[in-house]
Amino acid sequence: MTTNVAVLGGGLVGGFMAADLAADGAFAVTVFDADPTTVARLERTGLRAVARDLRAPGAIADVVAPFDLVVGALPGWLGYEALRAVIDAGKPCADIGFFPEDARTLDDLARERGVPVVVDCGVAPGICGMVAAHEHAAFDETESLRIEVGGLPFLRRWPFEYRAVFSPRDVIEEYTRPARLVRGGRVVEMPALSAVELVDIPGAGTLESFLTDGLRTLLTLDIPEMEERTLRYPGHAERMRFLREAGFFSPEPIEVEGRAVRPRDVTCAIVFPQWQLEPGEREFTAMRIELVGRRGTTRERVTHDLFVETDGDGVTSMARSTGLPNTIVARMIADGTIDRPGILPPEAIGAEPAWYRAVRAQLDARGITLAESRVALA
């Protein structure tokens, strides 16, 4: 029996997820995107795509009505309200939207509608939360969790030495929203782009890491020390702090020659073209998940390292490492493996051994492999 799937958003990751699901004869996939250029690009690949402004009142409910399953890949500013509309329509969903709102506030609605809704199901958030919850459950006591993750081009080009391989507006949001972390068992806030450190990543060399607000639902784990860090080439955090503190990321309008202009919009118009990958440009995604904990009387450091490159077909590492966890979970929802109604963050997958094993096995089979190391500590 064919499962009809609506993919909301046809960008770099949404388009990849649509193609991945469409390659399976069990799914009939339709992509909805507001950009006619994106729709035309997807149609040239053989996908069914429809131009639709999903911001319009009632648009989401209208779009998803005839479908059995929804895959969400919308930018953060639209993601939460879109997800609410999908759930209200009674549709199960696997979503990668990186929105600032807490998806768990939709749990009651998802339970009332009787639908499983897996959220934050990419690489980070996503894979890192699954791994963290799985390892946390295996410890008698977990002392700390540290996540470092980033996607970068291999070729460094001044002035930014960066390419945005997911929504650039979400990148700027990541640089402006305070980073929540856990210190001494308490959630505290620090400025994004702060606490810069250098770190050596095999395959990438020396990068810098800095605090960002990526822990999200991981903040609910009983771990007294937690932080997530973004990886970039050295010097990036200082450049972005300058733009932020000088007001270039501000959403508040200012008057320029008698017209109201938002500095963030101007900055986006300038930097986004420079953040796009050039045709054929190669990039990588690197992630390190490190936990320290105790089993019995033995303290142990457990590390999971991920390093993925652009594949031979030119599909970005970020599209694959973000999109594949979500399409794997979407298939598990479609076949009834994941049938628990409610909002299911990545930790729910990691805490359920059968679900976790299934996701990890499929990731390994698709080349998204985590190298594990376990070191006994004094």
C-alpha cells in the first residue's frame, strides 16, 4: 500500500528528503514550497512539486489534508505554527524545523489527535540527542555532556570562510539567541558566540568552537553539566560578534533616507549570496558527542565522532546527515514501528533501545557512521 507523503519545504534538506523517500516505491511524495524556482528545480529531478505559500491562513491544513504522513523542513520562523497546524489536522509527522519555540507545548494536542510527532530529527538536534539519551541511560550516573557540531566548506574563502548548508536565517538566529547550558544542575544562559575554544577535528584540522543554543530538549536530562558548541574556522565567532553587536543582525527597523529598514534584512541580502555553495564545491559535517559518567565504581568517557563529506553525486553532507535521520524515522512512523502518540524529541528515540538500534543500523547502512571510543578514567 502506497503512503502519501507531503514534504513541507523543498530547500537543500527538504529536497533531499523528498528524493530519498520517493526512491522507495512505498511512498508517493509531493513537495510544497513557496519559491517557484525551487519548485522548478525539484520538478527537473522528477519529483512532484507544488508552489504554495504556506504562510497563508489555513494553507497548512489545506495542503496536508489528503496525505497520510508529513515531513517538515520549513525555516525556523515558520516551523512551530506549521507543526501545530499539521498536528491539529491529525497527521503524523517527522520534522527537522529548528524553531525557537518548545515543541513539547504541542504534546497534549498530538496526544488528543492520536498522532506520533518526532521533532528536531536531524543531526544536531537529532542524532546527538539520540546518542546522548542512549548513553545516559547506560550510565549509573552521568556527570557531563558536551556536543560540538558544524558544517563547513573544505575551501576557506575570505571574508566569511563559511557556507550555509541549511537555512541562513536560522544561522543568524543561532548567533543572536542566548545559549542555554547546564552548570551545577541549573540551566543558565550565556551569549551565543561566547567561550571560544580551539579544537582539533580529524579530517578538518583546527577549528574553533563556541556556545550556541542547541541543547533544546536535552536540557531535561538529569545531567549536571551540559553544553552545545558550534564548530567554525578560527576567527568566525569574532566576525559574527562584531556584526551582532554593531546592530547588523537587529530586527528592529531604522530610518534610512525616509524609509524604514530592518538591519537584519539588509545583512541577509548582502551575506546570503556569499554563503551559498559554489557549483561542485565540497563541504563536510563534523560532530563530537562526549559524555563522562560512572558505571558501578568505574568512571568512563564515551565519545561518538561523526565526519561526513559531500558524496560522489554532489549531495551535501549536511543534507544527508540532517535529512537521513528524519526519513528513517518517517519510514518507522509509516510502518507502525513508531506509534506512540505525542511529541517525541530525539531523546525519546535514544531511550527506546529497539528504536535506537533501528535508526543507528539504517544510518550506518547509508554512510552516516559514528566512531565510538570508551576510555576508563581515574
